[in-house]
Amino acid sequence: MTTAQAGPQDLVLYGPDGQALTATAAPAEDWKPVRTSGNAVVWERPRQTATLERVDEESELAREEAAATLADAQLQADRILNAAQADADKVAAEAASLRTRTLASADQEARTIREAAAADHDRAEETGKRLDVWMARAVIAGAVGLTATGEYALARLAHFPAQVAWLLPFVIDVYVIQAFRRHRDIVQAIGLTIAANATYHLAAAGMFGVTTDAKGEHHATWWLIAMVASIASVILWRMHVITAPVAASRSGKLAVPETVSDVRNGSTDGSTAITATVPASSTANRAAVSVPVTPRTARRGTATKAKKRTAKTTDSRAQVAELAALMVSRGSADAVTLADAKDVCHGVSERTAARRLDAARTAYTKES
């Protein structure tokens, strides 16, 4: 539609801009009226088919390019994701390998530290043991030397010749040392040394067992001479007692109290069995061994002394029970030493004797 000036005699329509609207010629043939509004007709030119096809082709091409671009982007994203996953797996593997190496190194270092600490502890303990042994030996040597002078002088006072008088302190001190080793006759041995030294010093002061002549010299009485002369024989008897092995009973079974309380109460009868733990080897697990034994009758309040063994046995279980019976007779597991175990377990190594001693101590502790 077009606009133009109109005369006053005509029906004039005005547009929004104040210009009069005039009728124009009909549009070209390709224009078609689509609707009428009042005195206005709306014409529309149809779209060309070629243009629509071109637009459709361009749209399809754009969609194809977008799909190709999307596929390329997806492929690139997959490659990046795979590469990142591979890098992550590599990093995780390296971290796991580093963790394994670190833990192995730390474990090895901790094991080395533990072994070094254990070795230091063993060395310190061994040093302490050696120090204890040598200190005990030093004390024993000093005590022996100090008491031996009095015992030698006592022998001279009792008219022993100087050539043999030194044998009296010798046998007394050997008896004392053996009593300490076997944990037997300790009171008797110490009492003997005290009595010998006290007797000499009192006699030297003229206060006991001597007579004084006109010159003021002291001479031993007959009973003091007899007492000193009998010391060696008494020691010989006691050494035989404390060094002899434990005897077996007449029935062939080891005589041992049923329980520690039975020994203390002095009432035991019948048969029983002591369960002892005997290690098969230094590295094997310990196995319990039941040893048949026959209880013995003891004095009330104290354990009876074990009878002397007439024949040694190689049966390990009987030896364990024999050591346990010896502990019962002495009233303590520590009263039986390794030397006792070696005497009972004759023909075996010191290590085997020590294992059987440990087994007997375990049995004694359980029965206690």
C-alpha cells in the first residue's frame, strides 16, 4: 500500500503520520490477498520454493557440521579422559610401590633397632651376671681368707702340726662353698665357721676351752682338742649327704608328696601324678608329661629329706619327677640347682639337664 495527498471531495484516510492514504494499483501477480480489515486488504507474496530448499540444505549442513564437531569433541574428550585415567593409574601404582618400599624399609629399620636393642639388653644382662658372679666370688674369697686365719690358728691351738693345720680351714671352706652351691646345709656350714672362729678368739683371750700356766700361756683343754679334731670327720659326713643323688623308693616309683600341703601337714598316702612340662627341644613347643609317683609320709610342719638314689635312671619323665621330689623335700624350687639336675640326669648335656630342671620347677609350682 502507498500513501498520497487526497482532494477534499474524496473520502480521505489518514495514516499515523498525518499523511492521506490513497489507493494504489493492484500488486503484481505473485502477491495474493490474505485478509481484509475494513477498507484495507493485506497482500502477501508467497515464499519461493528454491529459497526454502536452500534453507533446508543449509540447515541440514549446519546440523551435520554440528554433529561432526560434537563427535570430534567427544573423541577428544575421550582421549583426554583416557590419558588422565592412565596418568592416574600410573600415579597410583607409583604411590603403592613407594608405600610398599617405605613400609618395608621402615619394618627393616624397626627390626634392626629391635635386634640392636635386644643385643644391647643381652650384653648388659650378661655383663650384670658376670659382675654378680665375680662380686660374689670376691666376697666369698674375702670371707674365706678372713675366717681361714682363725680356723688355722684353732688347729694349731689344738696341737695340729703346721704342715697339716692349713687343711682344717681348707675343708671347712670347701664345705661352705658346696653348701651354697647345693642350697643345703647352709646354716650348718655358716654356723661351723662362726663357731670355729669364735672358739679360737675366745680361747686366745683365755676365756674359753683353755688353761693358763704360770707363764701366762694358754693351753687347749682335752675336750677342745677332741672337738677340733672331729670337725673334719663331721664335714666328710655332711659332704657325702649333700652331694649324693636322690634315692628311688622300693617300689621303683619316685616317692614324692601328693601336694605341698600334704607335705606340710604330714599326711600323704596312695598314688598320684605330677604333670611336668618337658620341652622337646629348644625351639619346639612344650608338652605336658604326666609322671606317676608315690606320695611319702613327712613329718608334721616340715618336708622329709629325700632318700639317696641307688641307681641313676635315663628316663626323662622319672628324672623330672625326681627333681620335683627333691624340691619338695627341700621346700623350695630354687633349692635345687643345675648341679643337682646334672647329678640326677646323668649322661645328658647341661642344656638337657637345665630343661628338665625347668620342667620340674614348673611341676612343683603347679602342685604348690
